[in-house]
Amino acid sequence: MDSSQKYLCLHILGFKKSGVTIAEYREYMVNVHSPLVGGLVAKYGIIHWSMSHPDEQSPDLFDKIRDGLFANLAPFDVVVTIVMPDIDTWLRFRADPFFKKDVGPDHDKFADTRRSQMMLGWYTPLLEDGKLLIDPPVM
């Protein structure tokens, strides 16, 4: 990743369809939907693509860090992170005939897209491979 370039970051904060278990949702997203989308993601020059899924243990794990600073566990079933050079990358990706015919409709099999949310902002990497990418404070 070119550290001199500014990248756009899209977070998709998703919900599974009613009746789909957490395990089924993750299984479908990782092993069916991701392979379907992967070639298209690469084709349009998306820099980074990842997913985070909670499971049944997540609330108990969160309770270990819950305090006055970190008090609220988000209700989402997935957070998808997409880093790209610009908004046109996303627009070209979404306009692709394969997306329209296959990828977009695939969401209806597992996702509650009416409840899902998105956040768009500028990507700022701060730590990579355990190495700090910013200067520590001067003491």
C-alpha cells in the first residue's frame, strides 16, 4: 500500500437474515459469498477487504473489557472493511454486470440489507505487523 496516497474506507455494518444462525451466516459469508465476490474485488483494485464476525462467545469476551470507556457491544452480525483508492472504484465495482447479476442478488440469501448500515471515511493505518506507523509522543 502506498503510504503517500489517501485511501477511502467503507465499513459495511451488516445483519444476518432472521432464521439464519450466527454460525450459518459466517459459514456462508466466508465460504460461499466471499469466493463469489473475490475476483471482482481484485479486478477493481480494492486494496484491503476483510470481515469480522462475532460468535456466541463474543458477549462474554466483551464483558471482560466492558467498563466506563467501553460499555456498549454493537449489535451487528458482521463488519466488512473495504479500502480503496477512491469512490469511483466502488462505483465501477457495483456497476459491473457480474455484480448486478450474481453478487448483489446473493445478499438476499443471507443478509438483512434493510437493517445494515455503512460508514465511509478516510483510512488511516496506525499499526501494521506489530510496527507503529506513527511517531510516538515526545516526552
